[in-house]
Amino acid sequence: MMLSLAACGSGSVDTTSSPAGASTIQETPPTTTTTTVIASTPPSTSADTAETTTEEDSAADVVGTVVQFSDGSTTVELTIDEDNPTVRDFLSMLPLTLTLEEFNGREKIAYLPRELAHEGSPGSDPEDGDLIYYIPWGNIGFYYNTAGIGYSDQTIHLGTYNASLDLLEQLEGRDVTVEIVP
């Protein structure tokens, strides 16, 4: 007769009886059960991956974009150097036609056909050579004299340009086409 006893994790003992009534004991080594727990993040869905990829691709698509302001004979190019909701909304409006005018000996401004989205866009401390969006008036401005102008939450940086005041003055008072340079 064979009898198996299980001892809590300590292996098993087999007892065998011989016909003469003597017993022999044979012990098997204990067995170890290993449970492996693997911690992981939930698998991403294709929608999650698409969203992340789209956001990264969109930022790469925006920064470095060149926008041209031209009246046909004079051209000023602007480089988009940051990504924010206001910049994206501005680019979504293009192409469009604007008229630049002088403002206060500091900037050439133009009024947009509608307000730009600005929630989530940081304010700025403008410098000469910046194109900004001024929230309260809904206009853009080519700053050329920022002396004494400081940081404002109402002034959103759109990009930078490298043009002289003379060149900006040539665009003043004319229909200026604004478009992305392909």
C-alpha cells in the first residue's frame, strides 16, 4: 500500500509497506512554487499613440514655419519660433490680407478679422523684432521699439522677423498678403 502525505511546502513522504510488515520511508525534496508578478503600464491604444504622435508632429510642424507679409513689391518674412494656441490659430487663418498702420512710434499693427484663441498661451516680454498678438484689441504688432515695454499676459509672442523700420514702413497703409511660405 502506498501512502502520500503532503507536508506544507516541505516535499512529500512516501511510505511503502513490505509483505513482512516492515516499512521504508522515502522522502522527496521539497518543491518550490514561484509566482512572478510583472508590473506594467496598461497597453496603449492606437488612439493614445495617435494623439501623442499628432501633438509631437504638430509642434514640429509649427515651429520653424515661415510666414510672408507682402504687398507685391516689399516682403517681410516672419519665423514662428514657439508653439502655443494663439500661434496655431493665427496660422489657421492664413492666407489673409491686412493693412499695417503705425502705432505710437513703437510698432506697426494690423487688425485681424477675428480674435485669436489665447487660452493656454503664455504672455511675453516683447523685444524689437517680435511679432505679437495683443489680446485686448485683437491686433498683431511688429515691434521695432520696445524700450520701456515689459512683460504682459496680454501680449502673446507669435514669432520673430528681421527687417528694418524702412522695410516695415514700405508695407504701411497697403494691402498686405499674409501667407505661409511653402
